[in-house]
Amino acid sequence: MVKLSSVLVSAIERVVPSKWLKRYEVFIYSANINFLAAEYLVVSVLIGIIAGLIAYVASLNWMYSPVAFLAGFIGMAFGYPYWRVNKRIEEMEKMLPDAFFYLASSLRSGISFSEALEELATAKFGPLTDEFKKTVAEIKKGRPTVDALRSFAIRNRKSTVIYRSMMIIIEALERGAPMSDVLVFVGNDVREILRIKQERKASTGMQVMFFIITSGVVGPLILGVVGKIMVSMNIGDINIPMDSVRNIILGFVIIQAVISGLGIGVIREGKYSAGLRYSLLLVMMGVVIYEAISTLNLSI
């Protein structure tokens, strides 16, 4: 088994360009996944193969296996790390105002900004503490404080809240502004932004539920029943190519789920990329419900 995994890792390293592997390694590193890029891709391929075998055993139709393989591979290789990165960023954003207030109170006690950062690195602010520990470690190695903070901002550029806040603090530090007042101002600003985001999520909850129910449950359910009705009509002189019809309907279910997921991302977070995880979820729900209805023996 060890030899097989090493062979697969070597094969991926030869096939995938090294610059892509480096970018992917940064991506999974930001998700706190302790694998090399090639190793994690091997795990993802194996998950995809298992998903394909399960789809074949469940349906006894090899046509579903490639779809299941792609779903398993993409979900493991990109969906799971993306979910972990977003979860980590949400936790960091939530703790950011308290961290700024803590830093401001330390500065008001009379210590320097670097010493206040060292104190902050020992506090319990979840994933945010780990980021400040990296920043303090860079400063101790001789890197200027401004450059270390800028690295902090760039590492978390995916979060506009964190990046914008850190760049304001860096600019204030460079200009010699009263840092305790700046930190309190930025902390209150971040808290207000997070409150608005929460209100947006709460106000769009009904629309999101509508998309999930229609594209993930009701739509595939109706299309599955329609397929069963067409099967019952396929008698006598009527000869409907049901295999082609089923594939067309299944394709429609998948396309509808993807589009609805992207729509949820725009409604909930204002960007299409945020809807990719919803698309994956809706595709899985839609396909499972459609296949379940298609296998039922409905008397029509």
C-alpha cells in the first residue's frame, strides 16, 4: 500500500506542473491540511474512485460512475479545503474586534506596539492567535514590524475585512498615529461590518431556503415523477428513448442545482465564487432525490 501511494504521488508530480502544485500546496496549507500537494491529490483521487464504485453498485449503470468520481474528487480536492478556509476566516473575523481592543488596552498600559503584539500572541483568540504568533516570530527574527503586519494582511487577503483592517493599522503605524485610538476605531468598524453581514444573511434566509428546496428537493422530485410517467407511456406504437431522456433530465437537474448555488452565493455574500459550495451541495441532493424517485415502482 505504501509503495502504491508513493507511485501515485510520483505520477502526479510528473503530470501536474510544479507551479500548479506549489499554488495548490499554499491553498491546502491555508486550510491547515498537513499534506503535500501531490499526497492530498492522491487522497482525492482515491475518494473519487470510491465514490464512482459506490455509484456503480447502487445504480448498476457505469454512466453514473464518472460523474460520481468527479463529484468525489472535486469535493475532496477543492470543496473540503475551501470550506475549511472559509470557516477559519469566519472565526478570525469574529475574534478580530476583541483582538484589536485587547491590543489597544495593552498599548494604553504603556508598553510598545511590538510588546503588545507579543502579549496578544499568548491570548486565546482561536485561529487569529496563530496568525499573530507567526507575525511575532517574524519580528523576533529581525523583520520590521510593518513588513510582518503586511505579510499578515497578504496571508489573509481572501478576507476583505481582515486585509482592509490590517492595511489601515499599517498606514497608521507608518504615520505615527495614536495606535490605541486607531485600534479601537478599527475594531468598532469591523464589528459594525460583521453586524451588517449577519443582518444580510438573516434577511436573505427565506430566499436561500427557497433555492435549496426548489433546486435540491422539489425540482428533482417532480422531474423524477415526470420520467416515471414517460416510462408508463412508452407502450404500443410509442417508443420513447428513455435512456436518453433520463440523461437529459439528470443533466437539467445538475445545471439547475449549479445555477441555484451560484445565485445563493450572490444573494448571501455578494459573489459567485461563494456559491460553489452551495452548488456542490445542491447537485448531490438533486441527483440523490432524482435517482431515488426514478428507482421507485410508482403505479401511475
